[in-house]
Amino acid sequence: IMLSVGMNLKYQEILRFGPVPFSPAEPEIRSFDFGSMPYYSAELDKEIRLVSLELSPFSAVWRTDYENARKYSEELNYEMMDQWNSMQDLVCMETRIIFSDGSQQALGGALSCPYENGTDNAYCSWAQAVDISAVEQIILGDTVIWEK
């Protein structure tokens, strides 16, 4: 079903979920590009490259890269992938987002780390929405890696 919105003839699709009608919305996403910032864990004795962090009100995706990531994914080398997934999980657990009101959000552990579009992607989520437009700092461990 298509509906006309206002006088400018824009159309918005109305979908149904059971008896409930709704209009799909564009997801609210904020991306932070880190290029290929190295991050080393002495605990795991591994270095991973942080490519970007993508935030939505309820989730985050760390896009990372490491040596042979594509190869391990294509070969389904789970033993090697698990070693690197623990590194990505550590990156997620050590990341905090600081907001303009002084509140903060920890990312928590990675829920999954699939290799997609040239990066390993560590997905995290939380229960309450945050205002991603109010991000003041991104802190990884004790280091501020992005600041407004």
C-alpha cells in the first residue's frame, strides 16, 4: 500500500506486522572511521586493526581487521577465528561511549563476529536506547580514541 504524504507527493510504504500497520524507517546510524588504527592486547599478545565503529541507539558494530582474516573466514578455520574473536570480544568489552550529559555506555561483549565486506564485524547490543548524536568521547581501555 502506498500513501501520499503532504502536498509534495512523497510516498511512504505501509507494511503490516499481523494486525499492526507500520512504516519502515531509515535506521539511525553514526559511524566513526579509524582508518586502520592498531590495538594491541598484551594479555592475548595480539594486535588487531580498528577500522570503524558504527553506532545505533541500541547497538554497536566494531569493524576490525587482522592478519589473514579473509583467509580464515573463507577456509572456515574456526580454531584461528576463535583466537581472533576473543580479541574482538576484548575490544568490545573495553569500549565505553561517553555522552554530553556525562552518562556512558559500555559496549559489552561481542554477540557475533562475522567476516563481511572486507572486515570482521563484532556486533554488540544493549537494552535501552542511547542518543548517538550526543557522543562526546569513545574510550578504549584507558585511551580516548575519539573526542568531539
